[in-house]
Amino acid sequence: MENTGRIRQSLTPTARRILFGETADKSIDAELSHATQVDCAHLLALAERGIVESWRSARVLQEIMELRASGFRALRGLTARRGWFLLYEDYLIENLGAETGGILQTGRSRNDLNATVFRLRLRAPYLRLLNEELRLQAILLRRAEKFAGVVMPAYTHYQAAVPVTYGHYLAGVAQAINRDIDELFFAGRELEVCPLGAGAVGGTTWPLDTARTAELLGFDRPNANSFDAVASRDLILRLLSATAIFGVTLSRLAADLLLWSTAEFGFFSFPDNLVGSSSMMPQKRNPFLLEHVQGRSTAALGAFVSAVTAMHGKPFTNSISVGTEAVSHVWPALQNIMEAATLARLVIAGAKPQPETMLRRAESGYTEATELANRLVAEGDFFFRTAHKHVGSIICEAIENESATLWEAVANRQGKNGHEISLEGLDPESIARAAVYGGGPGPASLHSCLKELQADWKRKRARRDFQVQRWRRAEVSLQSAVNEFCRSTMQSDTSRGVSGVKYEILSQA
């Protein structure tokens, strides 16, 4: 393809180096195994519909199988004049001749091939991210159950607010991540649509069986519109949007744990294998993994902005800005967010709460104040706003008199103003246990929340497992179909030069 007829000179070396690198090795590792998977399905479909001769398809399949078995050794280290695609096609044509090696492009374009390869390539990182989100949620749920009775203050505006439990907090984060996983599943629906057959943008007059190729490649269905098949990469935007929101959840979790692990709070201790030291200050135990969580969790947001900017204002057709430049941002973003999720999971699993310190802070922060106001309303014939002001004055008095707890301050004031209320259960632990309404930390409420999340987690895991199995079955089915096709072709037409073909295809690298 050095001389295409219309274009008689190759790309300038400088532009080629910028776009395709010195050699094609990087692109071969990233995409060619997926491209040859597409080629196998396409060749089978062409032969089955009688569009190309079966023996020619078998010869090309032989060459593809040998390339795959060698790890594409014959193509490595070569200069990519226009990327891996033409390098690979030129190799087939040189080895098999133009009439046989060139049949791959019958009824197909680089446009629908690239769109299909992109979806195949995205399956693995998509599943890894989904797996990491599920693993993080599982740790959160287990720790929420384990620490359901560890009382601590909830904070608003960085000030102690009301008594809750550490388990209640973790369950809240788990519930937010539950929605993040739902959004990831929603974004992944487009991974089920196969663009192959759309051609350059207008489909083809060849009678392709696009449902057959979609099935061979593990897709649910072919795309019904050729424009959409090659023009759209909104799958990227939905995926990055979902992961950017997940990143926000991770960063907020990290922010809380960083604050609560300071000496001023002392809510947690971490094992040695989750902290770092200082090169200068020997006393330091830095929970620096959480800072990496914060940093890496922003990658998806940056990638989303870059991708949506690359796509914005571009024509709704095949576009390098959309299909290549915008897509390039997704791979490092997914890797970063996966690593952030993994680090967060390790910290949550290893963090050891300090119950006594947490409870003392709940007491010293007067977190019983709201419940005291409620009790004045229920038992003392107060309206809430009056009770609110009354409790505020008690707290001021307690601070001035250096009373240890709000309970003691109330006990000292009982009867002075003619207001007698029950003081039983007016402590952070009792209040947290009693808060069973509105999704509070009370045992019944938290148990209900965890039970629902655990059941949903199992459904999500089953859905993930089904997806993994379906894609793996498709790979095995494609291999079997290729093997059977080559064997039957050899048996029926050995006189056409197919003898000697190796009828075995390796699993995708």
C-alpha cells in the first residue's frame, strides 16, 4: 500500500514517527490480537455467504493463525508507514498474493474495523475496573458489619454533629459506590453492539451477515445504522463520566480517612505495610496511599474533559479526532482509577479503628445536643426552636464550667428552671442505637441497609460473571468455528492448495 493508485508517495517520516512511532510494536501489542480476532470472524462470514472462495479464506486464516502463534514476530521492529493495519495487510499480500491476501477488505473498511477493535480492546479494562469496584464495595460492606457498634461523631462543616457508628459511615460509602457500579454497567451496554459491517460510513452492497459476525465476536447484536457505527464514540464519554463520578466518591473517602488518621483525631491506626516514613523526620507514619487515591481518582475527570473536547463540534461521521485522539485518553484514565480503587480497598481493609478515642470525641463534641432538644420537646413541653436555644445555652454553660460531658451539664441544671426530663439513654452510644429511622446508625436500620446492599452486590457479581463467561465462550466458539471451517475446506477441496494448513488457532494473547 506504498502506492495506492491515488496516493503515490508514503507519509513524510516526521509525521509518520509522530503518529505511528518508530516501529509498529506498541500498536501490535495493543490492537493486532483483537484485529485478527475480527478478521477470523469476517473471513468465516465471507466464506459462509459465498462472497469469497472458501479455500482463499482458509489460506488467509492459516497465515493469521501462524502470526498469532508467533506473537506477530514477523511484523515486529518494522517501520509502520500507516500504522499496524497496512503493515499487517501488506504482509498477508506479500505472502499470499493480492488475490488471496487482499480479501480481508472485502465489504469492510478500517473505519468499522477500528470501531470493532476498540470495543474488543475495551472489554478487559472495563471488566478489571468493574471487578475493582465490586471488591472495594465488598470490603466496605464487611467492615461496616464488623464495626457496626463502633460509635463516632458524624461531621458537618468539619465539626462534630451527631453520634453515628463507623460501620454506618462505611455503609454510606458502599451505597454511593453501589450507584457508581450501576453507572458503569449502564455505560458498558454499548460494548454489546458490534459496528462491523458498517464499512467506511455507508454500509456495503455485499450481502454480509452482520448478526453472524457479531455473534462470533461475542456481541449481542450488530449496529443498525452505519453512520452511528463509525461516527460514535459516546461509549467513551459515558464510561469516563461514570468513572469520574466514582473518582469523586473515592477522593471524598480518602479525604475523611486522611483527616481522621491525624494525631489530632487519632481515629485509626494503620499497619506498617500501609504507611510511609519521612526521609528526615523519624517520628512520621504517613498514610500516603490515601494521597495517591486522591491524585489518581482525578484521572477520569481529566480524560473526560479531553475526550469530550476532542469530539465536540466534529462532523458526525468517521473522524480521527473522535475515533483516535479522543479514545487515546481512556486507557491511562481507566488504569489510574483502577489503581485508586485498589489502594482504597487496601487502606479500608487494614485500617484499625480506635473505639475509645472515637467515643470520647463524640462525647466532647456534645453530639447528644440534638437528641437533648428532641427530648425537651417530647417530655418538657418545649417547641423545638425554644429547645434548640435552651440546649445551646446549656452547652455554653458547660464549656464555661469545664463540665466533662453534656449529660453532666444537664444533670447539674435539672430542676433549676422547673424542667425535668429523663436522662436515661442520653449518651452517644444509646443515641446511635436508637436512631433507627431515616437510615440512621441504629442496628435495625443498618442491618436493613447492609442486607439490601449485600443482595445487590451478589446480583452485580453474577451479572459480571455472566458477561465474562459470554465473552470467553465467544472466543472459544470462534476458535472452534475456524478449526472446523479449515478442516472441512481441506477435506472438500484439497486440490486447491489448502493442504498443509495448521488447523488450530491459539487463544487471544
